[in-house]
Amino acid sequence: MARTPRWTVHLATLTALTLAVTIGGASAADATPSGIPSTATARAELDALTVAPQGSTSGYSRDLFPHWITISGSCNTRETVLKRDGTSVVTDSSCAAVSGSWYSPYDGATWYAASDVDIDHLVPLAEAWRSGANAWTTSRRQSFANDLTHPELIAVTDNVNQAKGDQDPSTWQPSVYSYRCTYARMWIAVKYYWDLTAQAGEVGALQDMLDTCTA
């Protein structure tokens, strides 16, 4: 029996999330992406992923994943994540962050200028392309690139994000060792929800990262 696609977003859920991340500032409880599974759920989802060789980047372009899109009023996806993940973020009339602070869980750095922060696509766009997104419609790729419902977007140090590039966990993991458990759970959740494949080496690395999780 064919598996029901998991990527279709229910409008009510998306609307509620948009309101949650655009109204008020982030608190310690909500300054992280939504939808991070428990370790047990992540292990089950990892087991359910389709393991396949890495696909080609032929034909890939970031333009095929339109972002950033308007989320609410004058706020686009980047600005929405900056407000969600930051502390005491103040925005101007165009929704640009003019003050605040951002803690980057990948490297443990804190920044006080939004220009020092990138919004990381946790599963990089090129990695998604190689894992099945090459066959998607542009509309579905846009939904993926601006996904606020699942743990696909996070504010991190800009040069750390650039160094990560399009690598998967078999070749890149956060330097903050204690965050690798969370990173693995996030990565698995995104790949599982969007029905993306994983390489054998990627799966092995994710299993090792899950083994760092405390009970």
C-alpha cells in the first residue's frame, strides 16, 4: 500500500505556527525550531528512511527552492526565524531586526547583530535535491525551503553555516558535541517528513549521534 505523503501542511497548523513565531519575542522555551522528535521517535523514523546512494546535483539551483517568502505582514521567513530564535529582538517598520541577540547552538557563539547570523536550512537545499527533491514541483520545494512547522530552519553563526555548506552528518556535525543529539533528531525529522532518502554513511553517522543522547 502506498504511504500517504507527509509533506502536505494543514492550513490551520501552519497559521497557528505563523502567529506563534511572529507575535512577541522568543522565550527560552520557544527559541528553537518546532517539531523536534524524542530520541525514541527519531530512531523509529531513521529506521523508516529509504537508504539509497546519493543522487546527482545535475540541474540544481537555489532558485528552484524559492525563499525567503512573506510569512506575515512585511516579515519574510528569515525575519520570522530571527525573531523566533533571538532574545529581545526589536524590528523596524519593514520587519528587519535592528537589535537583539542570537545564540548559535552549532558553535556556542552569541551575536548581537543580525548580519552575523544566517538562517540555516538544516537539511541543505542541495542535499534535499540529491535525496529526492529534484523530482518535486517548485511549489513543494518552496514549502520545504520555508518550512516553519518542522525543524528545518535555525539561526546560526554565518560562517559556520557557510562552512557546513551542503554536507550531511557523515562529513559535518556541530562542533558543540552536546548539540549533536538534537541536530540528529532534527535532521531525521526533516528527512522523514519530506520523504527524502539517506545514504548508508549518513544513516551510520546519525545512529552514532543518537547514541550521544541521554536517557
